[in-house]
Amino acid sequence: MAQEKQQEVKTHKLGVYMWIWGLLFVFSFFSYMVDYLNFEGLLRWTLIVFFMFSKAALIMAIFMHLFWERWAIVNVLLWPMSFILVFIGIMVAESEYTFFTRLFYFIVET
């Protein structure tokens, strides 16, 4: 009984993939319409980024099976993004140090 339930959870119906393909085509159509209708400024870039992230989230969740596996989400998304944010923080700290060092030696001392 327990194995039947576990097997039932791991199988995905083909209809789920067809719906996601349909949504991907709809989101792609809308992102092309943003260009075709000549949206300008912040609205244009907000819509483009929204559709891009929506498509990426659907692809990762369904086609990479992250929706059904919680540990995969943690290992694929949480850890790499955490490390990237730490490295960005280190780079910002170093850039401020470099900027103030150059400011001191090239501007203040001359």
C-alpha cells in the first residue's frame, strides 16, 4: 500500500506537461507583444523580466521536477543563490575599499 502511494506521487500525467508547454507559449507571445506594441521605459522592462522569470520558474518547477522534490529546490536554488549573494557582498566590500584607497592616494595626497 505504501509503495503504491509512493509510486503514484512519482508519476506525472502527460497533461501537466502539455499545460506547461501551453503556458510557455502564452508567456512567449506576451513577451513578443511587449516589443510589438512598443511599450517604453520601466513598464517595458518590468514586463520583460516578469515573463522571463515566469518562464524560467515553470521550466525549473515542472521540467526539472523541482516542484515534486523539496531537497532539489534547496540544493539547486537556495545554496547557489546564497553563495552568489555572499560573493556579491565580498565584491562590494572590496570595491569600496579600492575606491577609498584610490581616493586617498590619488586625490588627497596630491
